[in-house]
Amino acid sequence: SEEVTEFLEEFRMAYVSSYGADSETLTKGQLAEMFEAMDQDLMITDEMLHDLFDEIDVQRHGAIGVMEFMAQVNHRIQGRFCREVIKHGFNAIASGRPGFIRREDVKAAFWNIGRQISDEMVTRLCKDARLELTEDWVSF
């Protein structure tokens, strides 16, 4: 939805303004600060933020990727991941062939954020994001 897109863009801009364009991670404290600083109408409690953070930080490193957070918020609200977030995430983990990622690497990336997905889910994800895919590769 347009509201979700606007929220995610506002969040990204506020994050870059606060922590710089080169920063890619977010602590639980920074996440709370971001929501306090943003002028948003969402009714999100501290408990909800902590739960969302912990859901993404499955390995308990104390920091999460900003794009993973945005993807998770988008997925929770719309039931799917938005194209921009998917492409950025794929680009971050693509190796060897710019613009391409192996299907197995997609599954591994989702495993790292606490989501186990099947080949069918990878196919649906790519179709939702209008990405091309073959038996082994996703083109983005």
C-alpha cells in the first residue's frame, strides 16, 4: 500500500540522516530512537518493537540489518516483501554475477532472518516482485 511505502521511505531517510548512508545495522536502542523521532501514526508499542527486533535477530547479535527490518515490517503489514527491499537484499548477498543470485542463496538469506522458505515460496516471492527466475538463478 502507499502508506506502507511512505512509512518505509520515511524510516529509511530518518535512518540515513541519523546514522549515515554507509551504516547498515540497527540496534534495539536505535530502533526505539527512530520510532520516537519519526512523525508517524502507527500505534507501535515498545513491546512490539522489541518482539519485532528479536524475531529478526535470531542469532542474538544485538544488531539487525536495516533492510531486513524494513522487509519484515513490509511483510507483516502487506503479507509480502516489496520489490525494492528484495532487490537490495539480493544485491547485498549476490556473489560473482552482479544482478543474479542462486535460488539456494535466497533460501539461506531468509534462514538468516529466521524464516525458512521453500522453493515454491522463492518462486512466489520472485513473481510478486516481478523478478525473472530460472531453475537455479534469480535475475534482479
